[in-house]
Amino acid sequence: MGDIPASPPHNESVMAGHNKWSKVKHIKAVVDAKRGKVFSKLAKEITLAAKHGGGSPDTNARLRTAILNAKAQNVPNDNIERAIKKGTGELQGAALEEVVYEGIGQGGVALLIEVVTDNRNRSVSDLRTIFSKLGGTFADAGSVSYLFSRLGEIRLDKPSLEEDTVMEIALEAGADDIIGEEEEWVVYTPVDKLFAVGGAFQAKNITPKSQQLIYQPSTTVTLDDESTARSFLKLYDALDDYDDTQNVHANFELADEVVARLS
């Protein structure tokens, strides 16, 4: 097994809804009780990466990325080592598979839910229940996935990096776009360039805060009614909090006045 990496010291309007909602969630503060869920999600990704590409982060780019993301969230080394060994079969663990489910939320918002599960039937049943109870619709495969594109996303600490430096490294390594948010530079890449671009930053001693594949919406739905927004966000949070969920992607924006009220 290779050495575990050390801890880390498009279109802007399309991403705006997520940026605004991130600020709302930041204002509400992170709930410590969710940390266990975060650790579990990161461990599952490490296990899957090791299962499909081997237990060495030196030769397994997906595993290297998963470990770096776990380190950024202060996941203990013992947890990381255990997750790797489950993936390689050195430790016994449930057989996990990755599935993407689709749904529609309030206001016609499209949802993609990335799930890692040891029981697909259970996950489908649970997700159907969540959608049904909270006013959404569990959709057939292909219903909304065409509204999203698969991209690589790398997030970097903004205060410590000049824009010119980020752009030079990213574009030379094959990135598509760089966007500046309040605290982060966000670099978007083609799927097959994510690890190369991330590696280019690492080679310059710049450790990304996160590096992952995402589903980016090509169009968005603006939620400008507070009641609709609250109902949708309740559904979104329930899907995100579900034990088998790895990521939830949605094509929504929040109107400024709605953000102000939610804050």
C-alpha cells in the first residue's frame, strides 16, 4: 500500500444557486452531529476507489483523491486504512455498488442522487419514501439526467492564491474554466483531465481543498417563492442526509430575496 498523502494545510450563473445555498448553510453553521455521516461517505468512496483500482494511492488516482478529501475533513488515518483494506479485501465488508437515481423536486427542480449501497432494493424503497413524504417525485432513469453534464471540479483556497497562478496551472494542464467564489477558486475540467489538473497543482505544492467528479446542470430553475424554496430544501436535505447518499446534484437557484429570508 502506498503512503497516505499528507493533510492539506462553465458558467457562473448556472452555479449561482449552489453558491447562494452554500452561504445559507454556512450561516446556519455546520452541525457536529453530521460529522459521522461525512466520515462514512468519505470512507465509502475510499473503499470503492480501492476496490476498483487497488490499494496504492501512488498508482490509483481516484483513491489518492478520496484520501485527500478525507484528510481535508480530518478523517483519522485508522479510518482511512480500514476503508482501503475493505476495498482490497484484506478486511471483510459489505459488497458496495454505485447507483445514480433521479427525481423532481418542488418548482420542477431536477435532482440526481449518487448512492453507494449494499442493497439496491432497500435504497430504491427508501428514496421513494423520502420523495413521497416530502412532496417530490422519484423519476425513471433518463428523466432528468440529460439536464446535467459530468465534469471534474477542483476547489482551492482563494486568499492564498493569485488568479494568474491558478489560471496558468489549470489551463496548461487541460482545465476548461476557472471561477472565483468568495473564499475559493473553482476549477472545472473534462472528466478525463481531473486527475491531471489536480496533479499539476500538487506538483506546485498547492493542495486542493477538494477534488471530485460532479454533475453540472446546463439550465437552472429559480426558486423565488419562500414556501416552495423551504419545501424543496427540506427534500434536498433529507436526500443528502440519507445514509446511502454520497452526493445530491440539483439544478436550482435561489432568488436573492429568498436567500435573505432563509438566512
